[in-house]
Amino acid sequence: MDTYLNAILKIGVNLQTQQKLIIFSNYIDRELSERLRDLANKISHTDCEIIYYEYHDQISTLDIESKVKENFAFVKLNYFR
């Protein structure tokens, strides 16, 4: 699983050193999200944030746009079970 998560971070997201990461995840995937966060911390050497949401929640595009301007990277996990 770590190989897959590393591929998400290094190839899919292209996470750079000192780049912050936000992980959007359903609470059901919290263990996977925390594992992804730990790997991201090793790659970027900075804190990464997990935002838990429910399927019916709306993620504000304004919040995302402001984070993009601050050079955040994003990952959205969709129910992996």
C-alpha cells in the first residue's frame, strides 16, 4: 500500500519539499488518510492537513482557490473499501 500511496504523492500530485498538502477524505478512510499524511510529511518535511467530509458535503471552491494560490497540493480520497 505504501508504494501506491507514494505514487499518488510523487507522481500524481508531484509533491515538492516544503509544499503543504491537503487531503480531502471521508471519515471511513481515516486510517488510509493518516498513512498518506505521514508519508507526505516525510516527502515535503512540512505539516499536511486532512479535511474529513461526508458525501453530501460541499467543498467550497473558494477555499480551494485560495489554497492553490498559497501553493498547496490536494488529494481527494473516495471510499477505498
